[in-house]
Amino acid sequence: MSLKLTVLGCHSATPRVNAHPTSQFLEIKNHHFLIDCGEGTQVQLRKYSIKFSKIKHIFISHLHGDHFFGLVGLVSTFRLLNRENELHVYGPKGIKEIITLQLKLSNSWTHYPLLFHELSSNKPELIFEDATVEVHTIPLNHRVYTNGFLFKEKLGERKLNMNKVLQYSEIETCDYQNLKNGRDFILKNGTLLKNNTLTLDPTPPKSYAFCSDTSYFPEIIPQIKNVTCLYHETTFLKDKESLATTTMHSTAEQAAKIAKEATVKQLIIGHYSGRYKNKEAFLNEATPIFKNTLLAEEGKVYTIN
């Protein structure tokens, strides 16, 4: 199954009628992750028919309002929907205090376990792992403590080469899982059949790197090297590069340079400043440097192969 990314919001600063702040919904290996939760995120979830109950893990990059002001509303709505399952929130140190204070003063404590995983390290950390997926932080360079997130599939099972398997009547259906797990097969006459003669390599694992907000920061390149898809903020165009430097944001040209140096397969750019009316200008600036660039668009679903 391919990774699926739904962009719920891809603009910077304040929400507008047709421009919502950052939030994304990522589907990977039967996991459903919410990345950032700008104001209005739960409305966007409803608009694009994403079931609230699927969300078990929320990753917040930093404590600027356009990336987390929607969180307390979503947490409260889960309560109204009689949620029972745990909700895990990963974000900078202080996020627990912010959210729990709001819940306390409004007497709106959740009836479900709300678990915070506060982050403070300036080095990459493994913050989530199970049998199929890993999530690592990507330390970024912004005005406040900020992380991107790297979502990585683990290498899957080997695939049966049925043309080869069916040549041996001794191999039964009950043996298939062992073959997928990489084991060799021994025939009754003692002949050893090496696993790589009966199976094919598994599908290469896919990965998604989310990087918003940050100044031009080449230090992230080793960590995101060869990722399947990179989302990188492009608040400004080159005409405002000095403003990008001052505010610690990136231009479309700079995002494309990062993608090129990291040899990523696909680049998606977003977090547009409201001063730009023509989003194609971002694409025009990025594609001469990194051809395989797409614009983030609200409501669009990106299949990451």
C-alpha cells in the first residue's frame, strides 16, 4: 500500500476563507497520523471526510499558533464524541501545560487517556516505533524550538516467487510464512533451497519527511537523504529572501536546493505567505532546480509511491 497524504491546510499565519494554516493527515502502513493542527483543522477533517476516530497520534512541530491552535478544539471534540481510545500528542516541551490549562479552566477534562510526549532535544530522536513504522524528529531552525518529522516504513516481508515455489510439491501453504520471513527450505532428500531462489525482494520501504517551519537549513540533508517524499515550507519567493532570513523561513528556491542535495524522489512545497496571490510563482521558482516539485493544495490527496 502506498503512503497517502491529505493536505488539510498549507498557508502561513492567520486562517482565511480559502486559506487554512498547516495541518496534514498521513496514512502509512495502516496508521493514521495527524501532523500539525492549525486553527480550523477539525472543520477541514470533516470537510474531507476523514474519520476522527482514526487519529491516535498527533505530531506538533512547534508552538506557533498556525501550527497548534486547533489542537485544544480537536481534543475537546473527541470528548464530546465519547472517545475511549488513547490519544498521543508529540510536541515541544510546554504543550502539555498549554492544553491542560485550557481544559482545566473550562472544566473540560477528557474522559479518555490523553498522553503527551514532550520534546526538547536538538538532535534527531526516535519518538514512535512499532512492527511496521518508525517516526523520528528532524530538528529545524526557526524562531522557537521546532521539529520536522520523518515517517519511515520498515522493510516488509519477502514476496513469494510462485513460479518457483510451485515447482516443489513438498512446499505447502503452511510453509509460505516461513519463506516470507526469509527462511530456507529443506527438501526430504536433504537438498537445501535457498530463500532467494523461492522469493523476491520486498517492496522498498517508503518514507515521508515533513519540514515546516525553518530557515534554509542544509544540516537536515543527511537525515532526509533519499526520502520518497519531502514536504518543505516555502513561505516566500526569492524576492523576499531577506525577509525569509529575518523571520527564519524558507524560499521556494531554497526548498528546491534542499530537495536536490538530499536526492529526494518528490518535493511538495507549501506554507505560503498571504502576500502572494499566484501560487504558480512558487512552482516556477522551484522546478528549474528540482523538477519533481508539486504545490501543496488544500484537500488534495497525494499518493506517495
